[in-house]
Amino acid sequence: MKQYLNVVTAYTIMIILIILVGIFQSWSVALSILNYCLISAVMTMGANMQWGYAGLINFGIMGYTALGGLAVVLVSVAPVPQAWKVGGVNMMVCMAIIIGIVFSVRYTLKKIQKSKKRNYIIAGIIIIGFILLRLISGPAIESIEAVEPAKTGFLGGLGMPVLFSWIVGAFFAGGLAYIIGKIALGLRADYLAIATLLIAEIIVSIIKHEDWLARGVKNVIGLKRPVPYEIDLQAAPWFINLVEKFNSGKLKLINSVSERQDVLNQLVIDASSVYVKLCMAGLFLTVVVTLLIITQKALYSPWGRKMRAIRDNEEAASAMGKNVVKEHLLIFILGSAVVGIAGAMMVTNDGLFTPGSYRPMRYTFVIWVMVIVGGTGNNFGAILGGFVVWFLWVEAGPMALFLINFFTGHLPETNALKIHLIESASYFRFLMIGIGLLVIMRYRPQGILPEKIVKN
Amino acid sequence: MDFLNAIVLLLNYTIIPALTYGSQLALGAIFVTLIYGVLRFANFATGDMMSFGTMVAVLLTFYFQSLGVNLGALPTALLAIPFAIIMMILYMLTIDKFVFSYYRIKKSPPVQLAMVSVGVMFVTQAIIRIIIGPFDRRFLDGEKFILKANEFKEMTGLNEGLTIKSTQAITIVVTIIVVSIMFWFLNKTKTGTSMRAYSNNEDLALLSGIDPKKVVMLTWVIAGVLATVGGVLYGLDKSYKPFVYFNNMLPIFAAAIVGGIGNPFGAFLGGYVVAFGEIFITYAYKKFFTYLLPESLEPDSLMQLLSTDYKFAVSFSILVIVLLFRPSGIFKGMKL
């Protein structure tokens, strides 16, 4: 038990902090922080599988998150029949052409020996395929985007339950990781970081600008939810009764009937948003716990030992007959798939898909700070990192504001420096995260909860 | 006549903008490559360091303008550059002393240094936003154009006008000056040679009595000059916005890797490869072909390979292709 003491302490402190937010700010805010913490925890678990287990740097987390989000749109939104009618066939042909390109390139790579001729053939296939794609898709895209551009203007999805999209998101991200892994995994660590970052940018720019796919920067709003809507709850008698029972003591103090009804209404409105967030938190917690059990089992299995051996000494592991390339590719795909789930969870939580918001700062670098701060190679550490850093990221603004007011209290309200500082309070989050990362890297390079090697 | 028109059209819309943008990228790419070659890590704070230098220049420009100091037809920012460079170098040396030097002495793996530079990136971004805010700022003054489209049309009698903005001319001239001084320094002087020696083989360089502290300091000094000049030139040409500078880091990395990371001359050319690639692939050639081809063959479509939305994606695709076929970059040639 003693070896888990620091884990238990760290998590207790974290939960107390979130409860404090609930008491001092509001329960709704505390629960949204908790939800985002859980989503971040899934992302960091994915990144931790790649970096902590295998030592692979993946700066493309943004791309997988975006693909996971795209999966939600493609799975859960109802199809747009009009758009399918005007452009569906052409888009299907384009799909076939892309698959054709991939397979013919693979065929040439296999059948023809490495030479200049092979390169020319591959370049030729890609260029011809590209021209064909442009010719066929061009008019189709135009007509699809012309279908009620203010509301739809895209093909729509499959109209399936939204929870299904979490799995699809994992498959999307895993598929992308397979392609990127095939291209880039042979590169040295820092090249790999840059290459994955740039490829993720390509993915996001495609999602942003291909309006027929998911409306691009016009965003998709009003996505389905796996949990009830606030409006329905506020009208449901069982829910109102529940709220009444919970607050019966408070309500009894009020004498006038109409006043009591007003207070009850307000309570129901507040409680409905809390209830929805609680349901979400329950779903997310299930995912986190399931993943934690699986990853923990994997880490201490023979496979996990093999991964650590590869991470710590690639040459020795490959001399022992371990297939380093294959294992790297596998862990790259698995980690990315987990990030894909997180991306889908996030879009489900928000209820909207905004491709413009995918930026490397928020979706790659902050996640990496979480992994490093929490503890590389330790799943509990990764989850804790997600919690701590997200909590700081959200609460840094209010904290900075408090500190600024505290230190400039003696200055008059019109002091230019004070006004300037208060206006830029929200940027102190970057400062806090940056300094936190630097301090951890310097004085505790293993993270808050370092990796534990269990020897049996 | 049509042929000349077509040439002028290309010059105006692709070649001159690409040369300008390429120069700005090239300066950043040499900065990345120098840090990689001598200090051996990928510096993710590149864009924000450039932004820091530019921020100082912007603030100084505003200060000079309030004093009434100006350079006539030239932008006041040119006057601010030397001071901004000094501030930039001081900032870089402070960061190096408190952050990077610890890992360098410990001989940490490059990956760890790269992660540390992410921390520096966050801190620099915070400092910039706290000081100047995230807003768009224009600090260009003086003459805006060297050659206006109408003047050119009157001069030559062509249908197409040629515009040369003063910022474009300044960018190209300043880049040529800075880069040639830097290459002269690296290749002809004794200190430059010692830097190259250190980058090629650290142990051997230390054995032959090269002072590592001096080499590291010199690297940051050169990097400071490149970062500030590159950043200010970009800001003059477009406008100064902290977020854009962070984004510019990506094509700059692409340029440095395309040119063969650790190779300054490669990085210099890589900047132009990326810039020309971006602009040539996303330009709509319809008008160009209208001039060249007989009327019966005139194209209906825009004749654009990719829409301009994919500008950044093009440079990253160039990078991916280069990584696939020549992981060490196009120009292996000279090593720093």
C-alpha cells in the first residue's frame, strides 16, 4: 500500500481542488473542469503510450483529435439526401480513385525494384490521379456546397448513435497513424516531432477547407448527445420532484407559494445543467477507467516489458530478436487511436465541431506538458498530469487576477500599469504552464509521479 | 507583346512576392539550422523568439515616431532594428544561461532540449502577450511603393502593371546584406571556422582549444540578428501579430529540413524552395495562359492546382516528400 501513497495523495489533492472550485465558483463550472480534465486524461494516456512506453515523440496530437471530432460529425449527423443526390456519385468515384492510387502505388513499390524508374512511375500515378480527382470532384463539390449553404452544404453523416462515433474516431485516428507511421517512424526523434506536427497541420487544413465534408470553418452545431437535454429535464416531473426532495429543507423556509415556485424553477434550471454534466462525467469516467485498466495490464505484461526494452535500448532489443519497426508502428497506432477517442469525446461534450479551433498550441503542446508534468511511463501520472495542467490552464486567469489585485492594491484604479496587467490576466496561463514545465524538467525530470518498474 | 505581358504578370503576382516571402523564411530557417547545428536541438521557440525581437522593434518604432524621429522615405523600423537586436540577444543569452546551459553541460539527449524549448516557447509567448497584447499592429511608415502599377503601365505601354512595394525591396536588399555578411563570417574568419569546427565534431574542437562558451555565445548573437531582422521584415511586409509568428515557425522548420538541417546554405535556399512552392502551386494561371495561348485554346477554369487555403499545407507536403526520398535534405553539400 505504501508504494501507492503518493498516488493517493496526489489524486486526493486534485479532487479537493475541484470541490473547492465547486464551493467557491459554482458546481457547473467545477463539473465542466472535471469533464475536460477527464478528456485531457484520455489524450495524455494516448500520448503517454507513445512517449512513455516506446519513446516516440508525436507532436501530431492535434490531427488525431480533429479526426476524432470529424468522426462524430460523420457518424451522428443525419445524412443530407439532397446533397447525396447532386454529388454523391462523384464523391464515391473519387473515393474509389483514391483507393486505386494507394493500391497502385503499393503495387509498384512491391513489384519494381528501387530505381529512378520506380520513382517516376509513382509520381506519374499520383499526378494523373490528382488531375482526375480535381476534374471529377470539382463540379460535385460546387453543387453539394450549394445545397442550403446556410444550414447544410455538406454530405452529412450516417445518422447513427453518437457513442458509436467514439469507436469510429479511434479507427480514423489509428488509420491516419498507420499512414504517418509508415512515412515518418524511421526518422530521428526530433525530425519525427516536426514531421508529425506538420502532417497534423495538413490534416486540420483539409478538414477546415473541404466544406463538403464537415462544413469546414462554418462549423457543425447541435450535434447529438448521449445524455438528456436540459430543456427536456426541466419539463420532466421526476426530475423536478428529485430537485424538490434534495432542497426540501431550503424550500420549507420560504413561506409564500409563488416565491417558492420561483426558487424551485431556478433550482431546477441549475440542477439540469449539473445533471447533464454529471452524466457526461460518468461516461468519460467509464472510458478513463477502462483504458486505465487495459493500459496498466499491458504495461506490466510481457508486451509492456518488450516495449520498455525497445525504448531503453533499441539495438539490444533488436539483437534479442524483437521487431522494433513493427512494435513502434503498433504502439504509434494504439496511442493515436486513444487520442482519437478523446477527440470524439470532446466534440460530443461540446455538442459542436469547430475545425478552426484546432491549433497546435492547445492540442499538441499543452497535452505534451501534461504528459511531462504528470510522469512519463506511468499511467496514473499521465492522468494526473491531464488533471493538474487542465486545472491550471482554466484557473490560471482567475488566480493571476487575484494576485495582480493583491500586489497592486495600493495603486489607484486609474494606474496604467494596473489596468494593463488586469487586461492581460488571461495570458498568465501561458507563463504559468511554461514555468511549470521548465521547473519540472529541471528538478523532477521524471514528472510528479515517476515511472515504477515492478520487478518480479 | 502578349509574351511580355505574361512575364510581367508572373513577376508581379508570383516571383516578387515569393522572393520576399522566401527571404523572410530563409532568415528564420538559418536561425533554426544554426541552433540545430551548434547547440544540437530543434528549437520550438523559434517563431516566438522572432516575435519577441519584432515586438521590441515595434515598441521602439512607436517611441521614435512619438519623438518625431524618422528616416524620410524609409520606414522608421529600420532605425529600431539595431536596438531590437541588442535586446533580443540579451533575452536569448538570459534564457540560455538559466535554461539551456544546464542541459547542455549535462549532455541531455536532444529530445529533452526540444521539450525544454517548448517551455521557453510558452514563457516567451506569455511575455509578449502581456507586454504588447495579441492584437494586429502595423508599424510601416515612409514611402509605401517604389513602383506603382499605373506608372509602370505608362512607362512601358503594357497592359499589365508591375508593383514593387518598398517593403519587398527592403526585404530582399537587407536579406542579401545580412546573409552575405553571415556567410563571410562563417567561412572566412577564424571565429567562424571555429564555430564550424565545433558543429562538425565537438570533442575534436574542444581538444584543439576552442572555447565552447564563446562558440555558444556567438551562435546566440548570430541567431539574435537573424531572428530580429527576419521578424521585423515579415512584420513590415504584412503586419505584426504574435499568433501569426507562432504559425510561421512551421514553414520555417519545413524550409530548414528541406535544405538539410544543420546546413545554413541549404536552409537559405530551402526558404526560397518553400516560398516558391507555396506560391506557384496556389496561383491561378488563367490570365497567364490567356496571354500566351491563341484565343481558341483559352482555358475556362482558373487553372489553379490547389486553392490558396492550402498555402501552408503545400510547404508541409514538400517537407514530407523530401523526408520520404532524401531524409537528409536536398542540399547536403556544405555542413556548418
